[in-house]
Amino acid sequence: MKTLVESISPTRAKEILLANNGNRLISWGWVRKLAGMMTRGEWLLTHQGIAFDVYGVLIDGQHRLEAIIIAG
């Protein structure tokens, strides 16, 4: 397993999500809540990040990525 901390731009979030398939449906209410937290500066670094499988397929984080796009 490899872990790193990096900033993800809205452009990069879009790129990642373009390759997203097989994840659950987006809960847009949750995405808007996360985006609001990001916009207000309430977003904190936690153990929960964006995760990919060994093939580079997104397996966790689609709601956070959508929020990045909305928050700009």
C-alpha cells in the first residue's frame, strides 16, 4: 500500500471521475454538504482519502471528488 497527501484540483477530480465506474450512486445532498465544508474552510485532513485499487480504478472518494469540483 502507498499513501501520500496531495492537493487535488477540480480539473484533476474531473479526470479521476471520468474513469469512475462501478461505484454506488452519488448522493448529491452529501456532495453539497462536503463542498460547503470545503468552501467555508471547515475541511480537515483525516484518515479517509481517495483510494484506488492496484489497477488505478477509483474505489473510494467519489463524493469527495465531486465536492472538490463544486467547491472549486
